[in-house]
Amino acid sequence: MAATGSEQAGPTAYYVSTPIYYVNDAPHLGHAYTTVAGDVLTRWHRQRGEKVWYLTGTDEHGQKIMRTAEANGVSPQEWCDKLVEEAWKPLWEHLDIANDDFIRTTEKRHTDRVQEFVQDLYDRGEIYQGGYEGPYCVACEEYKTYAELLDGEGPFEGQKLCPIHKKPVEMLQEENYFFKLSAYGPKLLEHYEADPGFIQPESARNEVMQFVRQGLEDLSISRSTFDWGVKIPWDDKHVIYVWVDALLNYATAVGYGSDQRKFDEIFPADVHLVGKDILRFHAVIWPAMLMANGLPLPKRIAANGWLMVGGEKMSKSNLTGISPQQLTEHFGVDAYRWYFLRAIAFGQDGSFSWEDFAARYTSELANDYGNLASRVAAMVGKYFDGALPAATAHGEAEQAIADGLTRAVRDADERLGEQLDFAGGIAAVFDFIKQVNGYLTEQAPWKVAKDTSPEAQARLATILYTAAESLRACAVLLNPVMPDSSAKLWDSLGAEPALGALADQPLPDAARWGQLPAGTKVTKGSALFPRLEEPKGD
């Protein structure tokens, strides 16, 4: 497979990927966190008017999957099919994930291309045969160095443990095929230095650079002790190492080896979103493989932190796994999508608690945002029979709101759309919402309404128009984050007949003041964010 020629135009789609997730169990909050982040990012760029490609999927090969299937008395393929169709895809639909493709590594469109890619590396002299012995973590599907292992305690006394899964490693010895990863250390360091934004956040970049500076070992890219995987094309006694197989999904899903036009249009990724525990695979092995095969590197690899509960990383193995549905049932899907990106700085570890979620929901969503929408619709209904009045008394207070909106759009676009600072981008919008609430408190339209003079009524009309126009912009800005409530607000404002579908409103144009026409029918619907009920006891 030849690299895209330098004379050709670069990709035209904004391409974002999540990790492809192991299907050894049902998804938990950590999986959903990364997937929602990717969805919000791609929705944001889509609403900018850009062409977008959002990829997610499942990783279905390897020893861990094989053992899980055996423990459940089914074949690996049956196990994968069941979990994908009954757990993974339904959850993404439930969370309103608008992915463009869902890749499964057991699909022929993937496995055939993986064999071609590895064959190309072999033909280029990048792969050789050799032996290997060392500690192996099945859960990570990775050989470990002795230096990074932990000493076991309690039931694991005298054993060496994986530092991530805290479970004993296994000693493996086998004849494998190796990729000449060690040759790419200097080239990788050169790339990291030339493009400081290639790995984010900076702490992750520093960690990767330190790892590479210590010297890379060649990578064992095959396994011969089990057969659940993609066969090595020139030696079918071996299967391709699951991480080599998995990383190639980012290329196979967008036409590598099968649809050159699509591949040139989309590849490489603008952003690979990954968990920090799999950063080295994506920031070291993946770019080295691409370099070896003459393909362009991704533009950015962004590692998110861990979600913590009680100080422990959220996972099934340490019993802190929480089903996303447990939260959406209580708070709603939109609030779920909003909370984790609002409350946790992307790239850092963040603690989750039910109490914090409830407090933020009540304060920001129900009281600040939802109540603002409800009050404005109610007052337009009460004082103007539901017809949005014209603003004829625009003054300094109103100009301050218009300026605040300009600032919010600029800051949110820069932070969320460019810097992947989801918390900062969302905060910029909610700072504006607080400004509008303050404006209403200061202007007190309920008091102005008591004066029936033409001047007072013009003032009342201007105040309510200003608030409604502010909400129009908020619906646009928050649509990528909370599409359902944004659609309800758009409908409440009567915006679609005059301005068109919410999804078609360009984000850069959201700050342009005065888009809602006078006379628009404003209706007070159900609360955007209803008051929370107390959780049911045991």
C-alpha cells in the first residue's frame, strides 16, 4: 500500500476515533466517557459546517477474549456477537452517539487488510523471526518489563503483578515474529520534538518521550500459543498480535487497501482519543508502524485520564464499575453527556460521585439554564400572548449581553473545538447563561410590566427579546453536548420555522445578534431539566 502522494490534496474530513473497546464485558462509565467526548467533538465540528468522520468499534481478538468466551461456554465469535449487539451498540444508541462507522476487528473488511499491511511490512524487511521469553499480562495483552512489575501481597504473595490490573503476570516463551520497533526511536523523538501538540496533555507527552529515550525493544507481533486472531499470511501457525491488529482499525475502517479515494479523503486521524493506560500503543507503536509502511501519522493523540470512584480507577476488576444506564435513568441522557465533560478536565484523572452530579445538575442545569428557559417562555406568554416582541429599546445593558455572547462563542469554539478543553468550552457557555440570568434580575421585567406606558412596554419587549435571543444562541452552542434538550429549547422558541433546523445552524454564526424574528411563537414546554427525585432506597 503506497502512501498518499505529496502531490495530492490532504484529507478533507475531520476524523476522530475512540479506542476500539475489548468486548470481554459490558461497557462501563470509562468507556462511555471517551465515546461521549468524541461525539461532542465531532458534533461541534459538524455544526461548524465541516465534513466529519467519527469512528468507534470493538476489539475482538486475543487471548483475553478467548478465555472469557471459554469461561462462558461459547465460542469467541459467539461471545463477541452477543456483547456487541446486546450491550455495546445499544449503549451508544442510548447515549445519542452519532458515529459514522462502527468497526469490528472480526469483520472481513478489517482482517484482510490487516494481513496485507503486515505482509507489506514483512516484504519491506521490517519483520523478522525470533524467540522471546518474559512476563505477560493477558488483561493488557502485553509483555511487561521486570522493572514495572509490582510485588504481590496477600493471596498474591511471592508473585509479580501487572501494575495496571494488579493481577499476576504469566511467564511466556515462544517463537514469534518481531517488528523492528527499536529502529524507530530516533524518528519518533524527532517527530515529538517537531510537533509538540502530537501527544496531549503535556504530562502524557513527557511520559512517552521519557519512555522512548530509554530505548525501544523490537515488538513481538505474533502469537503461536493460541489461535483466536488474524493469521500471519506467510505462516498460519501464528496469529497477529492483538494490538497490531487493533491499531490498524483506524486505517482499515476508512478504506485502507480497499477504497483509495475514501482513504485519501479521511486518513490520517485529526484526533485519536485514547485512555492514558493505552497511550504507548498509540503514541509509539502505531506511528512507528505507519512510518515503516510509508503512511502519514495522525495529527493528535489525546489521552484522557481515569474516572475515579473512591480513589480507585473505574473498572469491572476492582468493583467500581458503574453502568451508564444507572445514571441516565436518574439524571437523563443529556445531563449524563454534559456532566462528565463539564466536571472533569479532559486529560486529567477525575473523581465521580453521585452527590456532585446531583449538585451540579440542580445548580447549573435545572436552576441556571432550565429555569431561565422556563421563565422567559412564561413571561413572553403572559405579557405578549406568546408572540416574541420586537426589541426597540436596545441599550447598554443589551449590548453587554450581545458582547458576552460574542465572547462565549469565541471562547467555547477555541477551547472545545480546538484545544479539547471540554470543561472550559462548556463553562464559557454557562458563564454566559449566568450573565443572562443576572441581566434579568437587574432589569426585573416583572416589575417593568406593571407600567403600561409605551416606553415601559418597549423596555419590557426589549428585555424579553434579549433573553430569548440569548437562549437561541445557547441552544446552538449546547446542541453538540445536549442534543435532546437543545432541540426542545429550539422548539420552545419557535425557531425552526424562521431559522431552519437546529443542526443546520453554523456555530461561528451563533453570535450574530438579532436572528430570532419578532412575532415568533414562543411556547412553554415541559422543564428542560426536571427536579430530581430522591433515589429509591434498597
